[in-house]
Amino acid sequence: SFLSPGQVIGDAPLRLVMNEAVETDTLVDFWIDSDSTEVVEGRWERDSATSFRFLPAVPWERGKHRLQLNPGLLTDLAGLSPRDSVYTYSFAAMRVSDLGGIVGTVEHSSDADVRVEAVCEKNGRAYPAAAAADGSYKLDGLMPCGYVVYSFADTNGNHRHDGGKTKPYRAAEPYDRYPEPVKLGRGAVESDVDMELK
């Protein structure tokens, strides 16, 4: 499964999505072998009229990967190929055991659903979760990173925190932020990341 742009785990596929339908049905010898790129064993499958996915023959090795492919093998319904001469995939592969989590409790007196989000300082990706009725929460599948963690009462049910307004008056949704970034190492689970909505 995908983690975030530039991050994959296990035998996750790579997806190629075009902005219009392509006529090409099969992709063979699509990877370009060079001094700075690698050729990976596996197969391409067509997902839809505009997308393909690459399934590696073996799980990705942990570390950084740089792959290039030849878009000249793709043609649209008019028989035209993309202008670009090369497409590049650059990503880091991780193991499931590298992923961590954050656990805690949000004290609150709200009747609304309580939401928690952890935002990776490295790439800005947000990992959301809903707290249980007793305020406990658990965020799983987090890559190693420093995380800004906050919680709020989702009074309007839109799954994002809304601040207040003066005209017309609207109270801000109750909110709290953990005082410092939560640093997660490989496979680490940080507990007692507790907050209180006011």
C-alpha cells in the first residue's frame, strides 16, 4: 500500500496515470537501464483507459530507488505519444516493521466526534483518526518522522478544524495541540500523547 508521495512498503505497485485515454494495452521493456537507474522485474497491468500499474516480482528492497521509463511506448487514441522522453519514479521503500504509531487520550466534554491528526514535519502529510467515546485514540502506519499532533471537536462534521468568526459570529471548534513534535523512529510507538479540548 502507498504511504505518501515518495514512500512505498512491501510489494506495493507503482501507478502510472495519464490525463487522457491511451491505446496501448501492454507495456514490455518499459524501464530504461542507465548508470543512475535500475530495471525491476515484474509486470505492468492496465487498470483503466488512463492508467497502468507495475507489480514488482519481489518486494521492494529497503532504501532509495530511482526508475525511468520510456513514455514513447504509450500512444493516445489519435496515435500520438507524450512529448516527454523520460518519466522518472523516485521513492524510498520501507518495511511494514518500519512503521510506527502514536497513542493517547483526548479529554473533552463535547458531544461531537473528536478527531486527531498527526502531520509529518518532513512532507506535510496528515494522518487522521477518530477518537473513541472515552477519548482514546491510536494512529497506526506512521513512517519515521517528527509529527505535529493536534485534536479537535468536529462540531460540524466536516473532518477538519474550523476556527471562529466575528461577523457573523461563530465559535471556534474546541482544539488542542500536543506541546512539542512527537519524534518517531523506525517501528516506534509513542504512548501518552494526551491532549485536552477547551
